[in-house]
Amino acid sequence: MAAFSLDHATMSYSVSPIGFVRSCFKEKFAIPRQPQLAPAARGVLELLAPFDTGEAVQGLEQVSHVWLLFLFHQALEERPRLKVRPPRLGGNKSVGVFASRATHRPNGIGQSVVTLDKVEPGRLWLSGIDLLDGTPVLDIKPYVPYADSVQGACNRIAEAAPPLIAVRWLDEALGQARRHGLRLDEPLVELIEQCLAQDPRPAYQNPPPERRYGARFWDVDVRWHYPEPGTICVLEVVAA
């Protein structure tokens, strides 16, 4: 429903989620900063009534990718930001909020194009996601290649995907990841490598080798460190 205020000449709307994402990402840290950077990142969009029947998704099986409009539900702010510090610029340089895709949005709205792997009544199976577990989804739109891929488009702030860093494993950690991956029936080794290769730490940090980092993927905790600049070493993958 929409309400219009003549006194302030502003328009306000109330929106409701159409569903929620069950995601491999259980915390914000180490989520890829853009969709499609980690193809092994998978999840399920569970639709709410009345969209949880086959009618609402009829025809979507003919589509390979969809746009999701969603809420950054753990980054909502009462006071809007006019400038942000994108990780792409090292976290030290500010740009206008509308020149970035930072999570600090005026209305907390995000958008991602994700791979649509399977369609079921009430559920969409997704990969290449960058959404936190429990993310409320506001709308789904099919990706239209001839319209959504703009030839000659440019973005001088982010002209190409960020460079990847090397990911090494302790033998024990790799064995742990493989066993948990089999238990979960998920490509856990690939997920960890694809996410960590993008270097999730804040860009301004230069941690000593003894500093440990950690993140949760599915129901396992992954811990790593930086033994030398430009290299991550996975130390252990254990049940949460």
C-alpha cells in the first residue's frame, strides 16, 4: 500500500518480502562483494504465500538467471549516508553512495543477478549468490540478455573483477573440508577457495602471519591466516 503526504510532498511505501533465502553464508564476513564471483555459493529462495504455488513461477524454468531485489536486513540504518567508502577503493576513499554498491543504502535495497539452477513450486534453487542466510527478497525478475548486458558499458571505479590471491591448504584442513562437503552434498572446497581468493579482509589491513581469521559456510567454521602477503592458508574446517 502507498500513502501520499501533501504536507511534505513525499511519497512513502510499505513493502513485504515474497520469500527468504536459505544461504551457505551464515555471517556477513567473507561473502563475495558481488554476485557470480563464487559459482559454488548456493542457496534456496523459499517463497511465501501466495507465491508459494507453481503459478507464480510458471515459465521461469526457461530462464537461466534472475535478478533478485532484496533487503540488506543486517545493515539497515535510520540515518541515510551520503558518502561511503567502498572496499574497491581500499576502504579509505569516499564516494557518493549512489556511485557505489555498498550495503549502506538509503532504503536498504540490494540487487543481484544469480544463476537459477532449478525451479520448484515455492522454491528456487540458486547459485553464484552473494546473499546472507535469512535475506528477505522483495521481487524476482528474469534476466534478459539482450537488454541487461549493455555493450560498451563502463565503470571506471570497478573496471574489472578484483585480482585473486593464492589459497593454500593444510593437508588436514583440506581433508576436513572434503569430508564436510560430502556430508553436506555441497562443493565446500570450491566454495571456500572461491570466497577466500577474493581476500575478504578489509583492504586497509596488513595482518601479521599469526593473526587468525574465520567465517562460517553452511554449518562449518573455516579458519585461515596470511602466512605471507598475497597468500591465504586454510588452517581448519570444523563443525560449528
